[in-house]
Amino acid sequence: MSRERLVSGKPISQEEEKWNSSLRPQSLNDFIGQRPLIDKLNISLQAAKKRSEPLEHILFYGPPGLGKTTLANIISKEMGTKLFSTSGPALERTADLMGILTNLAHGDILFIDEIHRLPTVIEEFMYPAMEDYKIDFVVDKGAFAKTLNVPLKRFTLIGATTRAGFLSAPLRERFGLSYHLEFYEPEELAHIVARSAKLLSASIDDDAAHEVARRARGTPRIANRLLRRVRDFADIKGTGRITKEAALGALKIEGIDDLGLDELDKKYLDTIIRHHKGGPVGVEAIAATLNEESETIEEMVEPYLLKIGYISRTRMGRKVNDAALKHFNLPIPESAPQGELSLDS
């Protein structure tokens, strides 16, 4: 997006990611939430270590900010191997990937974030590497072309994506393990906030941690980002201790309501209600009205609104549900002429 958005699950800056990395759990025992996933992953890890084998290739998918990168780092530490990180958009040529693959030792982990954005030529280059641990590299051109068969050490590929549906079937089928990360419950996020505050040597009250957690949209990255803002507010406007009053004051300034909705969420809902009588309406029409990319709407606005039941996706388009209207004290759209309802009314 063109502007910083506190309640976005995506990273805002490299500086923030470095700050977040210092708060990440270092083992599965320290990882809060995602219990079904963690239990299954732990069994696979223990089995691989018992047999002294590398893990199967793993795919993590789900909304941004839920811990896919964190889990890749934990797996590397649990297996006692090195982690090499890259992203789909960063791999433009087969030579880029070949340099990485040939440097992997037995059991090392290659983590590819945004794997759904791999160019097709790179994706197809990965198939023999994932299945047979070899790569075919073509040198020269035309009549002088030769194919070199390069063997690889057995490695583990961990792919992460926010859009699993964009992965081709051949690539998806080559992952032995596939895990979906769910949004976190407020209680889990409150534990994460309290843990992060402790690591930052900040004092926080339980009710303040819960206030931050309620507005974090089920996402640890957002919870830690809000904690950062709340801590600043407590240091400047309060005594330094993060109380419920300090948390409420900071979050009010940031324009985040008690459900974690910000101005873009409200404009999105307002567009459907005011311009389209509550829907259904296509995402392209909403994006055009908001002057946003439709991909931004689909990835960064809709997932949470769907989770809390404020909107529905139908064959005809997006539709606002009664829960959203009640939240803003509005009557149902069908009872009013177009243009009459508004979040400002």
C-alpha cells in the first residue's frame, strides 16, 4: 500500500522486521497459539530427527503476520541446520536459484516467502530439485547446447504464501506437509503481548494486554506493532507503565476501534453500504471507489472482515452483513433509499 497501515498483517519496514525478529520465539515450546499445527509439526520434527533424515518439504499458508517465517526459523533451530531465506519475486533467473541450491548442505532449509510469486521458469526448475534432488542446467545455445545434471544434497524447502490458490497444482503436490495458519484468539494474543512486553523490559497490566489483543485482528505482528505504539504513549503521556488507560489513549489516537477496524475498513464498509445499498458488489468496483488495488482489498482488508462476519462473498459480489450494520448502529440497507446510509450518519 502507499501508506502505512497499523492493522495490516504485512511488514511496514525492514526496521520493524528486525525489531520483530528479536521478539520471535526460538522453539516450538515457546510458540503461542496454532496448537493443532504445532502438535502435528512437532511429531514430524521428532520423527525426522529420530531417523536422522531431513524433513519433508513444507508449505505454510494463511494471512500475513501469523508466524510463517517464525516457524521456518524454529524448524531450522530444532533440526540444527542452516536456514537460507529468499522470496518468490527475488528469484528472477534460474542461475539465482542454482547458486542457492548448490550451496545447501545435507538437511539445510531453503525458505521461500511469497512462493506463489515464483516465475514459471523458476517453478519448473524447482521440480527435479524437490523430487530427485538434482537440477538440469542448460549451457550454451542452439546446436552447442548441453544439459548438465547437477546432484544436490537432500534439503528441505519451506514455502510460505498468503494466497495458496495461486500455487500451481504441480508445485503444491510436491510439498509433503501442508499447514494452514489460522487467526489467533484474543487470549493467545494477550499472552503474546505480555511476553513481548517482558522481552522489551516494559511493565504492562493484564487488562492493557487484553485491550491491545482485542484490536490486533487475530495477528501477532499487529499485536506487537500496537504494543510498540502503546509503549511510546505510556512513556510520554503516562508513568511508563502500560495501563489500560494508556492503551486506550494510544489506540484512540491511532484511530483503531475496539474491534481493530481502522479508517480503510470503515471506508470499505461505507462504500458497500452507501454506494451499493449493502451489496452485493464486485471487488473491482469497491477498489475503484477507494482508489486502492483490488489485491490490496482482497489480501489486507477482507480476510478479517470475513472472519468476524461483517461481510460475505457471494457469486454476485461482496455483501455487508447485519453484524456490521449493528456495529455502526445502522438499519439494514434494503429499508432505505440508495445513498441514505453512511457510517458518518
